[in-house]
Amino acid sequence: MSDIYEQIGIHIRELRTALRGNGISQEELAKAVKTTANTISRWETATYKPSISDLERLAQFFGVPMASFFSKAEPGSRAKALLTAAADLDDDDLDEVVLYARFRKTQQLRRKR
């Protein structure tokens, strides 16, 4: 099975090409999420690995939950992706990621009620 970043890249491309019925260009998406078209291309081909903040900006732009970037991946790969993304963070940043995850989980629970 393909790697988590390949799955994320496929999902970014699917969202981009389906947006507004006709899709948008990599340049348009790059401008919307404040990056370069080259970076979008490299995310879509899994040459670059988008960070959690990159995925958050993409999720907000497309109006999808961040978890959608991980849903098609192999079992356990969501946790693996989070561990990989957080591996080099210092303690304060890691604490912030944990607090953010708890905040998002609370938001989801409230929406389900």
C-alpha cells in the first residue's frame, strides 16, 4: 500500500481538481493557502511532506476536516503521520499539539450533539 504522504497528495489533487466543478490550478490553490505552486505540486506528488499547519490551511480552504487527509490510508497510519509530524518538536510545541488535538476533538463532539 502507498505511503501516507502519497495518500495525502492524492487527496489534495482530488480536492483541487473537483473544486467548483471545474477545479482550480495549483497556482490558485497556492495563492489561497499562502505558498507556491511548486510546493502544491510537490505535495501532490509526495516529494514534499505538508506540515500539520499546511494541512490545516488546506482543510479550511476546502471546507473539509483535517482527518479527511488521512482517511484513505492504511490502518494506524493516522497515528504514524502525527508521530512523524511531531517527532522533532520541543516539549512546549508538542504540548501545544496535544492541546490543539483535544480542542478539535471537543469541537467534533459538540457538533455531533
